[in-house]
Amino acid sequence: MIISKNPYNGEEIASIKELSKKEINDALALAQDRFKTWRKTTFSERSKLMLAAAKELEKNKAEYAKTITQEMGKPISQALAEVEKCAWVCRYYAENAEKQLSNEVIKTDANKSYVAYEPIGVVLAVMPWNYPFWQVFRFAAPALMAGNIGILKHASNVMQSAENIQKIFERAGFPKGCFQNLAIGSDKVEEIIRDPRIKAVTLTGSKPAGSAIASVAGEEIKKTVLELGGSNALVVFEDANLEKTVDVCVQARYQNTGQSCIAGKRLLLQEEIAEDFLALLSKKVRELKSGDPMEENTYVGVLAREDLAEDLEKQLKESVKQGAKILLGGKRNGNYFEPTIVTNVSMDMTIFKEETFGPLLSVTNFKDTEEAISLVNSSAFGLGVSVFTEDLDMAEKIVSHFDDGAVFINELVKSDPRLPFGGTKTSGYGRELSIHGIHEFMNRKTVYIHKF
């Protein structure tokens, strides 16, 4: 049985029976059989169904958001926003997939030559708990619009959300087998990846999980897309608009209670404005409402599990021993961790080198642009970086100096259906969203026609 508990009050909220080996096999057989017919449907048919899924998300968003909050502790207002964003990605691909997958004509010495984009089949998605709807829909919407089939292995603590996602596609009218949730533990994943009916795997999660899945898929010569951890930098130059930048940095670090791979975790401040910036930042963070995630005005809830809070506490204690100073917060109570700001952080400290998955922001000062770039790139991660400055010409010139998969200027790093999303280094490889995301799980078929 898979047991799920409410992280805020500890109450058991779900007990879900794991699928048997036969049930897993039946699900894969259904998926494979459905692919034979689904791949032949028109973009118009798929689009109508995907738009219906968007409407279903919006119609019952309160129901779906409540389950998200109960399962992993996300503040209810942010859970509602997550569900609404899923409707956006459904509409985006419903409206754009046909154009994105149209034949790409290439002029050669043939009478006609082009690249055709064709679906590859059943794709396994191994997804995390921190954005239980968004992480899945940003895979499922392009995959289904492309003519592929989706199989979901979700995190064990959000199995009700996983069931809800399958229910959404069924309510929207998608044929049975187009998208299936498998209620299984992680010990079943390897066997499923090795099954010849699975053609590719996408994972959002930790480096160890990504490494393990990529290893198995590699042995089977199957395509993978990995979106792993991050330790994004927030780089604030002396000419930045301090008030507006503070607001963005607070949102970048503390939304979803800091449990986000793209959260701004390392605040890099130019020395000249460090003191003033920290005064404003501390004031804003103190004003954040912590408490029951079901209350509408709660901004910081609890971490999804107590061991996550314990890990964060350990990282903080190690860094304090190494010379870091707690400016604000720093205390843990069960799986609640106070919104925390830590200063005097250097490159060799734990909270600088490791990903911190919770409401803790580390602060490091820098002298000039070269040092700022060096600090950003010193991380083993490469998901994204935010740069704050009034000098947009300067900011654009240094974009190519960063190793990350995304650079946002005067904005937090965020995923947008219209833009490719993914990282470098230990943050993974491949891209989700936009035309680049929908192309990941396609057979790019070369067609060459010559007339004698």
C-alpha cells in the first residue's frame, strides 16, 4: 500500500493499493494498443480534446488544488495558480502543435525533401511531488498533441493528484489508454523502462534519480529528458531598482515554501548596495504569512516531509560552523522551517555548494561583474540565473558568459509554455515546453524524393 499523510497535521489522507505485475502489464498493453489508433488522429481531433482538458482544469480547480495542498502542503492560493497554469499549457499546445510539427521543407538536389515529425509511442514520465500537476502537464500536453501516449509514475506522496490527472484527461474525452497513472513504488520503475513497449523516459527529480534512470534507459538505448536540481543565483548589481528587485527575490526564493528546482537560492549582492538591500529584504521576509496552507493568505507552509526539513537544518548548521551567519529565521519545528536568510556565505560552504530545498536564502557579496559571473558559474548546477540591473545593454552582453540553461533579466526564472525549459551540468539535459519540448519525443524522419 502507498500511504499519504497531510504534512501540515500528520493525518493520513490516502491509502492506495499498488498495482500488481499483471495490472502493470495490462496498462502497458493498453497504452501500446491505443498508440496504434491515437497516432492516426488529426491535430484537430487532439486539439478539441486538449481544450476540453483545459476547461476541466478550470472548472474543478478548487477540487484539484485542495488535494495538492492536502498531499504536499503547498499554500492553497499557489495550488490554485498551479492548476490554472496547467490549463494554459493545454491551450498553448492545442493551438500550436500542428504548426510546430508540420513538415520542415529543406531544399536539396531532390525533387522534394523534408523532415517529418512523427510520434515514437509510449513515453514514461517519472515526476516529483513539489509541483504535482504542473510537472506532469508540461510533459503530457505536448506528448499527447504529438500523438504519443503518456504513462505516469508519480511521487508516492501525491498519488491522489496523479489519479486526478488521469481523471482530467478521461473527463475531457481522451480515449482510454492515452494517459494512465501507475500506482507503483520506485522499485518497479527499472522493469518498466526496460519493457520494449516504453520508447522513452522523462524525469524531473534529483541527480541520483536522474542518474539511475538515465543509466537503465541508456542500456536499452532509449531517449531520456532529465530536469534535475538547481541552485539558481539572483545577481543584484548596484544600479538595480532595490524595491522591485527585493519583491522579485522574495517570490523567487519563498514561493512553494522554497521547494522548487528553479528557486533563487543564492543571492549575490554587489558590495555597494548589500546593506540597504538586506534591510529591505529582511523586512519583506518577516512579513510573509506562515501557517495553515489551506488558509488563503498563507504564503509559507510546511515542507512536504519532515526529513526534508531535517536535511535543510543540517545544511544550515554545517554552514554556520563554516562561518555563515543567520540574519533571520533558522529554526525548525517538525516539518516547518522558518523563512531564513543567511549571510557571510562563501563558495566553499554547504549551502552554497548544495541545493537547498526549502525557505533558506544564502547571501554572498561580490565586487564586480567578473566576480559575479565566476560565483554564478562555480555551481555544479546550471538551471538558471536572474540578473537585476538598470543597464540592460550590459546585462545582455554578459548573458553568454553564464553556463545556465536560462538567463532572466529583472525577473525570476520561471517556466513558460512558449519558451524552452531545461538546464546544463548536473541540472540535466533536454528541453521541455515550446517547440523544442514537443520535438524531444518525435522521430525526426528525413524524406527524400527523387524523380528519374
